[in-house]
Amino acid sequence: MGEWSRANWSLDEYTRLRDEEPWAGLTASAGGGSVSLADPALAPLWKVLDEDGRTLLLHPGTSPDPRLTPFYLSNLLGNPAETALAAATASVLADRGQTITLAQRPDFAWSIARQVADDRADMTEVGEDLRAVQNVVEEEFGADFPLSGLLAEGVGIHHRGLPDDIRVLTEYLMEIWPTWCPRRPPPRVSTSPWRTSSWPHTSSRTGRTSPPRTSGTWQGGRAVSSRARWA
């Protein structure tokens, strides 16, 4: 089956299933024998998924190299390699909305984040929300902590090695990304579930109250809108 045929089949299959009640989400291979995620043939599928507001889970595939199979290396070597390849195409998928990469370990999360950020230019304008979060990060870790620079490139990091304050504020930026990153949806690299703590969150160290878990605008310690997200 040719690349265009497989891509068209994927779109047809999604169109067939999207209105059926049992289907809550979608998953696809991020490697193995599948067509490259950056292939133009998949553009119609990404467009429809974006228009429907659907989340697509990309699961790493095994390596197609037959030499690895007898030694059970298709997974041990194949999954990390295919995951890295999928992460490398995040810049393509980011044009369609937020791209969330779930890394296995914190060091993987930082490595993937740097790889994604290398392909993205710094934002020419830094909004008040982003600058406020950068100030908290730099106050906590110092001005040279890499997260501050990654945020300036529209890339967030979220893992349990970071303090609750930082994770909460990263979640907040991801929820309001059209405000602070209007032209470039931010990839997010994480090793843990999104929810960090109850909202609003007050730091035990600084006493600062972080934004609530809503899609509204944070103003003066309250949310203008109370429509919950990331439930």
C-alpha cells in the first residue's frame, strides 16, 4: 500500500469512527512501518483532527529492523529510537495545536525539550503572563536555569522533580497558550500526569497564590471565566 493510500485510509477510518459513541480517543503508531508523521500525505488528517478538537495519542512502534527481533531489541532499542523520531516531528504537529510529549524520565524530558526548542525561534514579544512565570523560575533556580529560556521558545517542562509552584505555573501557561504564544502552539514535555495540586495553589515558601485551573484570564487573584479544563 502506497503512502498516499495509507494516509487516505487513516482519514477515512477516522471519519467513519468519529461519531460513534464508544470511541473516547484516538491512538496511532509513532514509528515502525508507518509513514512519517511529517509526510504531506497526512496533512488532511491533521487538519480534520484539529477542526474536531480531538487528541491523538502517538505510541512508539517497534523498529522494523529484522536483526533486532531475535534478541528482543525491537522494543528495547526500537521504542526509544521511534519515540525520538516522533519527537523530532513535533514542530510539524505543533502547527495543528498543542503537542504533549510524555517522556519516560526527567532527563529524557529535558533532552526532548531542547531538541524541540532548537527548531523554534525565540518569541519577539514576551507577554506579562510569560514574563511573570519566568520571574518565578529565575527567583527559584537562578537566571541561567534552562526552563526560563525554553518557555521563551514556547516549550514547557513538567515533571515531579520540579517544585509544585513551577509545575502549577507551567500548567497555567499551557492552558492559556493563545494569550502568551498566539502564533505557535507550545509543545509540552512531561513525565507525570498534568494535575499537580488543588487550585488555586498557594506556595508554602513564598505565600504566592498561583492561577486557578480554568480557561479564563487570571486577574487580581480570581478567574474571569470558570470553565474548567484538563479535567
